Amino acid sequence: MSKELWIAAYEQLVEEYIEQGLTEAQAESLAEEHASDRLRDNLAERGDYLRDIAKGN
């Protein structure tokens, strides 16, 4: 996994967790645990999107 993509997923999760009311420290800890899962989900969605485009052409 690309380090930059993992960092983007991590930062996205931190923001979401803070919006849900967690402290920054709690959000960072939880995001660290779940960033790889988020990255896989994001890449899978992107792959599905590209496959749909390819099928349409």
C-alpha cells in the first residue's frame, strides 16, 4: 500500500472521529487501527468504478 494513500485514509478517519466527538488523541489512536481497512475499501471502490466505466465503453 502506498504510504501517501494510507496517510490520506488516516487523516480522513481522524477528521470523521473528531466530528463524532472523540478527542484528537482518541481519534488518532482509532484511525491508526482502521486506516488500512479504509484504504482497502477506498481502493476497492475505485476499482469498481473503473471497471464499470470500462464495461460501459
